[in-house]
Amino acid sequence: MPPETPQKAQEPPRPSALVQAIESLGRGLIERVEDLGRLVTLGADVARLSVRRPLRLTNLFFQLDFVGVGSVFIVLLTGLFTGMVFANQSARAFAMFDAQSLVGPTVALVLTRELAPVFSALMMTMRAGSAMCTELGTMRVTEQVDALETMAVNPVQFLLVPRVLAGLFMVPVLTLLFDTAGIFGAYLVSVSVQGVSAGTFITRTQQWLEPVDVFEGLIKGAVFGLAVALICCFKGYNATGGAKGVGQATTEAMVNSALSIFILDFIVGVLLH
């Protein structure tokens, strides 16, 4: 009898495209939950180390200057033109109802409650947040963070705490500057271009704008600044993979920071009302 030919081992069936898509979605969801947990843990460490000696005041003042003073010009410019554009469009809309006197309070309320904290945090994200993430990521991949640990220096307290506190303290200040520039820009356009009475603009704004509206924007600015600084520091501190990994971490930090600003804007707005 002829010898039997050995049978080839059957390959396991490949999963369908639907199963692969579900698995990919599940892996991505698990990674996001893990990152959120690590971010919360890092935030707790930052809060604990921010009140522990040594306080690193020199590092803190340097970061306050970098995040706050360095962002003044771009925030003022953004606020000025935001107020001008919004006033121009509002005046054209209110003119259809002969209600140009509402331009001032409308612009002031929208700026102080929503646009000022959101835009200030976005400007801080693009300028200071990206720099934080890139700097920390470079220090991580070049083993400078490991060198700090070798010298018995806590890298979270030395590197992250000053940056997170700077974001928490300076974004509300930038929000106030944005409010001032935006209302001034709205005044220029309303009075000079749209023909609204200067007295009417100022009187109506004083009548409808209350301190609680400004405080709401400041609270949002503090929350946004804390979230952005923490996310950028988290991504940079945990960067891997050399220069490519640093670039990827910075991209993820920018996207996540922008999304967190809009999500927190809704959550904080609901809680405050």
C-alpha cells in the first residue's frame, strides 16, 4: 500500500471584519480608560507634592512668567479681534429688530461667560502647553528625568508641579485680559462703525453685566488651565520612542487638551447654574 501523505494543519479561521473592528474599538476604549486613571493619579501626586517642601518657588515664578506674561500679547490680540467680530455681527443682527442698544451687554456676557475662558485656554494650549509637552518629552527620552531620580530629586515635584500651578493661576488672569480687550474691541466697532451711541453701549453693559458673570469666567479659566497643564505634562512626562514619540505625544496633548476644554466648559457651566 502506498504511504499516506501527511495532512497539512488547518489554519485557524480569521476573524471577520466586524469582530476586528469591535476588538480595535475595545482596545482603544481600554487604553483611554487607563490613561484617564493614570492622569487622575498624576493629578493627585501633583496636589500632594505642591504643598510639600521644598516648594521650588524659583521654578514656579519662571513658569508663571512663561505661561502668563509670555501669552499676554497673543491673548490681547485674540480678544480684541474676537470682540470686534462679534460686535459687528451682533450689530447687524440686532439692526433688523431696531435693538442696537443690546450689542454691548450681549458681547460682554458672551465674552465673560464663555469666549474669554475658552479662547484664553486654547491660546495657552497652543503656546505654552505644546512647549511643556515637548520639553518634558525630550527630557524623558534623553533620560534627564532618570538623572533627576538618580540625584534623589522628585521629578514630579521639580518639573510638573510648577507647570500645573502656573496653568491654574495664570489662565484666569489671561481671561480677565481677554475680557478687557474684547469689550474694548466691541466698543470700537459698535460706536465707530455701527453707529451705536457710546453712552448707550456703556450704560447697557453696566446694567446687564454683573460680577457673577466675570467670576464664572474666572472659575472656568482656572479649571481649563489646570486641565490643560496636567494633560500636557502627563503626555510629555510619559513620552517614549525618541523624537517621533515626542511629536506624537505633543499632538495627542493638543487634541486632548482642546477636547477637554469644550467638555469641561459644558460640565462647569451646568454645575454653576
